[in-house]
Amino acid sequence: MFYVKNQRNGKEIYDATTNLAIEYFLLNEKKLDEPILLFYINENAIIIGKNQNTIEEINQDGVDKLGVQVVRRFSGGGAVYHDMGNICFCFITEDDGDSFRDFGKFTEPVIEALHKMGATGAELQGRNDLLIDGKKFSGNAMYSNNGRLTAHGTLMLDLDVSILPQILRPKQEKIESKGIKSVRSRVTNIKPYLAPEYQDLDILQFREVLLKNIFNVEDTSTIKEYVLTDEDWVRVEELRRKYFNNPDWNYGKNPKFEFKQSKRTPAGQIEFSLNVEKNAIKDIKINGDFFGLGEISDVEKALVGVGYNREDLTKAFEAIDIRRYFGNVTVDILVNLLLGVEE
């Protein structure tokens, strides 16, 4: 496995738009003959899931006041906050066709590393969260494209959790489904759970120990590295401008819709926003924190013009590989949600 440093001219980069562009480049355009591990640290930023409606996930006033970047990633899942007390890990490998949504496969090395540091209660729970004492310290997501797969997540060592209620607006259904009172009450930092000898580590020292444990080495200088070339950096900057530093990508275009149907499902939050004309779907937008392999715009296009009734919607969804696009959800759940029928 190659380790890639997000450094240019020996200087580490803490800008979320650049770091996400590096990850996207390594996944889609830099085909190495071994898996890749990338660690990066971002200054204050909210990272939005690919299929989320940015405006509904964030408190724009708080974001503006506190100078927080808002950047959309290419993977599904929910919004997460990054600061200099958080580290992001990213595994990039060939897609074997069986690993998508298998978060245990990619989080196991991280969990084992944390156990060695004294955080023995760290474990994977639910779809994609790492928890200690029932509190989340890591959110994980995946994205697959062109036969390659990235599995990435956060590790909250000493993140400023007090800022979360000021900048994030989690949906009430999500809060209720987890039996919690607030976004702040369900998260924790790793630091209090580490063994005494690791309590004073800063974020860079913490990363150093993680690397030693993941690669099982005494000295990180012995780890095999890939160093980004000048040509690589040209392409990274092009991707940064095209996507991650582009307001149209980060916020999206959200036209007015007549009504919305939203629900927490086994696949995650799914929201349909639509206009209906002459009893058929005229326009539709699908948002949520579900994990899908395909482009959700394919589903939106397939639903335009479909009769807004159970029979026609059922036929339309049955013609779509819904597990590929949404995950663990049934046709009946989607049809009932779209029609606003309580189950």
C-alpha cells in the first residue's frame, strides 16, 4: 500500500477544496499498482454529501459568521464538520464488486490502531459510524467510479464540538431515529479515551502514531510513498476549480418545487422534491444521505413524465436497480414516500 502526503514543496495543505481534489484525482486518474492511503487535515469546513441539499443541511448565517468553508464531496452520506482537531483517512483501491457499503472492511485497520492507543471501546455501529460509549467520533462514506473505490472517514481527536449547533441543521427524523436530543450530544472526541501516554499528542503526532500502527512499522520513513508530481498538481488544481471551489457544485441549483416528501429509511434519509402537472411528474429532485453507486440524476430523469400514481411509479422503480442507487430500500418504501403515504 502506498501512502500519499498532501504536501506541495514540503508544505502541508489544510484547504478542504484542495484536499478533496487530491482524493478525487488519486481515485479517478492516478492508477497505482497498489492500494493508496491518504491522510489529510482541513481547516474549518463542512463537507456535504453528494446527494444532499446544502441549504437545508447548514445554517448559512453561522457558516458566514464563523468563516467555515462549505464543500461537496463525491460520496454519499451526511454532512460532517472538519477542523484542525480532526483528521481524515482515505483508502483507495480497486473495486472488487463486493466491498461497496462494507465499511467494516476499511475501518478495521483504523479501529485496531485506536485500540493499540488505548481507545479499546472504539467500534463500528450502524451503517457507517465509529462510536465509543455510544457516541460518534467518526463518520464514513464511500464512492466508486471506473472500477475504483474510495472509502473515507473522519477521526475526531480534539474537534471543537461547541460549533456544531451553530453551523449544522440535522433533520429531525435523523435525530429521532438515533434516540438523541441534539447533534452535539451524540458526538465525542477520541482524546479522552486514549491511554495516558497519548493524551498530549497534537493532530500531527496522532497521525504519526496511526501510521505506525496501520503499517506496523517503528519508523514512518520506511513506509512506501507516492509523491505527487508537478503534472499531478496541475490536474489537481483543475479539478479543484471545476468542482470543489465551485459554488454551483457545492451548493447546487435548487429550483422551486410544489411539495416535498422526506423520510428516514433503512438506506438513510431520502427526500423527493417534485412538481406534478396533469397527474404526471414534471420535475423532480432527489436528496438525502443514502449511499449510492450510480448517479442519482439517472433516477430523476427516469421519473420525469411518469404518472403520479402507484401503478406507474411502481413500474418505473421496478425498471431501476434501486439498490445500486439508494442502498437497502424497497420499491414499496420509495413509492409510498413519493406519494406521501404513511406506512
